[in-house]
Amino acid sequence: RDGDFAEVRIRDTGTGIPVEHRNRIFEQFFTTKDVGKGTGQGLAISRRTIVEKHRGTLTFETELGRGTTFI
């Protein structure tokens, strides 16, 4: 709980998000996967649902070589 809000953190232990991709990860159809392996929809849909429909926020913390936390 964060005041009147719920805060959810989802963390992975992957490679982190490279600097050159950080400002694009919530764009629809943006993916770093090979053609046919990813649609680039997941984070765009998450952002639309959380931010636009429910007036929440969606941010992330990332560190190369250690992983990413979505908040």
C-alpha cells in the first residue's frame, strides 16, 4: 500500500533494458525480438490499461546485467 493506492512491483533477473530502448518500451509494436517472436503489444497494453483506463502510473527501474522492476 502506498497511501490510498496499491503499488505492485514485478521484478526479473534478466539483462536489464539497454539505454537506447528505455524511452521506447511502452510504444505499441516496439520489440527487440526477431520477426515472428514478439508483437510489441505487452507493455503497450499494460500502459494503456494502467495509465489511461485506471489513471495509475507505470514506471520501471532497470540495471544492466541485474534486471528490471516494473512499478
